[in-house]
Amino acid sequence: MITVRFAPSPTGYMHIGNLRTALLNYLFALSMKKKTGEDFSFVLRLDDTDRERSKPEYEQAVYEDMKWLGIPWNRLEHQSKRLARYNEVLEDLKQRGLVYACYETAEELEYKRRRQRSRGLPPVYDRAGMKLTDEEKAKLEAEGRRPHYRFKLEHKETSWDDMVRGHCSYNGAHLSDPIVVREDGTFPYMLPSVIDDMDFGITHIIRGEDHVTNTAVQIQMFEVLGGKVPVFGHPPLLTGKEGKLSKRFGSVSSRELREEGIEPMTIADLLARLGTADPVVACQTWDELADHFDLTRFGRAQPHFDTEDLFKFNPHVVRSMPLEKVNARLKERGEKEIAGNFWAAVSPNINKIADIAPWEKICFSDELFSLNEDDRAFCRQAAALLPAGDFDETTFSAWTSVVKEKTGRKGRDLFHPLRLALTGCEQGPELKMLLPVLGRKKTIERLQG
Ligand code: GLU
């Protein structure tokens, strides 16, 4: 069974880069289900070991955003609740000599790195901690130093076939042994993530390319812990106006997008294609989108993301929404449902769901709109020429042909006063579509003024 995960840190509101990671994992799993018929599992894991920066409001925002996007999860986990398990694994690794104590301060480490660089050497940790005798360690601790711990990387090639990057290979000798426990006893991301991925049976990990070197390290961790190494895929990071997208650079958050009327499927449709050569299609459901999804179509170049693209594409998604979906969205917003003929009339003039309400007011209120005397006289004349029977989409053209013939008006002189009388607006939905929505009674009232 395919098991994917999305592992945000609740230390800020999610931005478009996070949403992209979540949606790529979901789409990947969905597309595999379509190919194999086998169900999948989606784990939502909160990387909340940083107790100071993790906030309940950010965690709530993660749930809200996921629900809003329409990505369901089958399993919810908090790293903060798994510390006992991490400690257990840590003890085992210590026993096996795969984790060792180090005593350098941050300044001392920085000094070492600077010296290495000045000699033209890569800034790789020199494993000084591993060479310390028990007496030396005791002496350092007597000085008040607390140890941090590093994982001993094997100095060998670690390689994997990346779903996006193809064959990847890193030599452990070129990487610093990663810190797995800080001086204060807290766990940085690296080891807990592997323990979780192993314990939760994660089969595929799709995450940004900023994690590529972590993957080399983590594969070694999977190996020593006896876990099955998942399949990895690292799509390139998005770049934005401010360069790299991140919470700190004030990139647009998903809640801002939601408030601006961007539809979740607008985000999904765009992000599922951004970075591929495939055209963006206005799909209305994840299922439909998954039909065309293929991670191997992602290129190696960093795609440029511009929030404006969401605003440009949103109208396509909204206008092609089926009536049931529009009504479901209106219901969510606490607004009244609408009828099919009204949606057919106004949808081409709408960029977001919130644009529906003003047209509803225009179509269904008892308001009459003012006209100059000349135009009013013309509209009254036109009212008398309305054809008999129920209004449909053909009524307008039949009616205006007669009006044209009887009054001699044509073009703008003919249509503009009718539009003003019927809607009070200079522009708007096609009048042939609006006429059946207004109905005979309101049409006559508004023409009469
Ligand atoms: N919490 C990590 C992050 O947001 C998860 C990385 C991963 O997917 O392994 O970067």
C-alpha cells in the first residue's frame, strides 16, 4: 500500500510552497491509486518539536488549510508526542556506537569551519568528539559543558533513484555527521523524521529540493535502523518575486488567498503543472487532476511562481464550475443557493464566488434604474413589443429584431438603453441570458421605469 505524508512545522502560516508539497504528495498517491486500483494512506505529521516556535494557532491553520484545499488525511501524528520513541532509538544508536557525544560550542564550530574554508577545505565536521576519551569528556562536563550528539555517517556513496531528479548520489565523506540531539536534549528534524517515516510505513516522500542532502543522510539512518528506504522525489523549489519563497519572506499565505476568493482547485490546477511543460487545465476535482498527474514530468529548473497567476486563472476555474459546486460554495459562505439559468447568465462575468452576490442583487431586487427621457420613452415602446409566452434564450433576439424594425434604432442606440433599464449597469452578462432570469413581470417594470 502506498503511504505518503505531509510534514509541516506549525511555526507559521502555510504558504504556497507548503501547499505545493501537500498537494504533490496527495496527487501522486491519487494517481497511483488510479493506476493500480489500490488504496493509499495520507499521514499528516506535525513537526512540532520546536516548542518555542510551534504555536497552536498555526497548527489549527494547517488543519483548516488542508480541509479548505480538500486534502483528507487518514492519520494524524505529532512529533512532540513521540519523544520517548526517539529517545529509545537514540539509546540504541548510542549503544551501537553510531551516535557520539560532542562538546563544541556554536562559536567553536564556526571557527573550525572558517579555518577549513580558508585552507580551501570543505567545512565538514572533523569528528573531534569521536576521539575524546572518557576522562576528557568527564573533564568537559565538569567545566559545565553539555554534550550534543552526532550520527556517524558511513563514508560511502549513498544513492537513490529520485522520482524527479533521476539518479542521485552523495558521498558520506563529504557531509558533516548530522547533529541528532542538541545540548538541551531536543531533537532537530533529521532523525525523528526517519523514525516516523519508518514507524508509519511511509513508502514515498515528495518534498522540496532543499532536502536533497538530508535524503542522503536519512537513507543511511534508514539503513542502520533496519527500515525500508522510501522512494524519494525532490521537485525544484518555487521562486517568487522575493526570490526563495518562505514564511519569513512574507510570501502570500493560503488564508490570504482564500480571503481574496482564490479557489482551492485554482491552486491545485496551477501547482500540479507549474514546473512541467504541460498546459494548465481547469479541473474541478482532485480526481480529474490526478488523471493527468505525473511526477516525472517535472523539470529540474526552478519554476517561477507569481501570485498574479492565481488571480488570472481563478476566473477559468470559477466560470467552469458546475451548478452543484457553486451552490455548495455559496452554502459554505452562508449565502443563498442560485438557479441554473442565473448561473448560466452571470458565470462569464464572474472572477470569484463573491462576485455572484452583486449580480443577484441586480437581478432579483425590486430596484428600478433611471434613464434619460428619450431612452425611457424608447424602453416603454420596447416593453409593448415583448413577445408572448415564456422567456427563453431566443426571446431577446426575436424581441430586439421587432424593436429595431418598429423604432428604427440599431446597434448601441438599441441595446444600451435596454441594458441600462434592465440592469442599471453599463456592462454585464448577455441580455439574452438575463431576460429569462428577470422574467416578464420584472422586465416590463424595469422598462417602464
Ligand atoms: N518539517 C519539515 C519541513 O517542513 C519536513 C521535511 C520533510 O518533508 O521531510 O521542512
